[in-house]
Amino acid sequence: MGIIVANLFITLDGVYQGPGGREEDTEGGFAFGGWQAPVSDNEAEAAIESEISNIDALLLGRKTYDIFAAYWPHQSDDIGGTLNRVPKFVVSSSLTDPGWAGTTVLPDAASAGRLREEYGQVHMFGSGVLIRSLLAADVIDRLHFWLYPVTLGQGKRLFDAGTIPASFRLTEPARTFPKGAVSLVYERAGDVETQEMGAT
């Protein structure tokens, strides 16, 4: 059985919208597209590239798929080579003719869970709406947050109204990078437990 890993570039105030460029995702009047690069560095980028090299299949929501499909087919670097080579899956109820070679359309989030039966590591990037759906169905095996030292005060957030209560455990040591970004990898640890502070 494989795993589904959700990678998310995220700010200190939980925003994941438009990290890669000014025009990447301006929905809702978002004014801070391209916030990731100024707080990234060579070590962080090398770690992301290493993570991408582990991908056996790529899973995306429709919005992120459109962004990726417009850019990555035209890139020939190591990341582009990996993303263009691996099988790609997009969850969409309206896309019928995907233009990115090697793409299969899935009708709903529930069908995405079955990818673990076919691939070792299925990775997601962005795709916050889909991540929330998969978390609710308990079919995400790892959350990999790339947390950056910036706050934006606006934009799409992963954990918003309607978040399913759950607890998580850190599965790898936190890794820090020169400009202050932190890599955090979590796995689901069951339901939320409560008790009084100081209780034994």
C-alpha cells in the first residue's frame, strides 16, 4: 500500500495561495502572489527538489492542475522532467480533455484514495480544497508543510471553517533553512483528546 503526501507551501498565518508568482492565483483580489521566493534559499529549494524526486504519481485539484499544466510541460529542468514523466491525476467534475500528457481525470475525491493501491508515493501540491476533502475522508497519509516566515493577512487558508478535528504526530525531525523556512512532516494520529494542563 502506498501513501498520499500533501505538500503545502504555507505562511505563518496559514495562507497557501499563490506562492510561486504574482499572477499564479489572484482569486479574491489576492495581492501577494510570489511571496515564497524572497523567503526561500538554496537549501530549501534543494530539499523541495529532493521531495519531488520521490514522486511516483502526482495528484492535483483542478485549480492547481491548471496552473501546473500551463507551466511545467514547457520546463526541462529536473523538477520539470519528473513532473512531466510521472502519471498525473486531477480531480474534476468538468474537465474532459486534459492537455498535459499523462493526465487522468478522477471524478471525485473518494476515487483519489485508490491511487495508494497502484503507486508508492502519490504527492500533492497546493490543491487546498482537495486536501480538505481528503482529510475529511481520512485518506491523506502525510501532511508536509513548508512553513515560511511571512504573514499576509489575506488569501486561501487550508484550515478554515469546516476543518475536521484531528490530531497529528511529527514523523520526521523538523528541518530549518537559512532564511527561516521550516519543513514539518505530520501523520494523522487519531481524534483530538482533551485534558487539563498539569493533569497526570
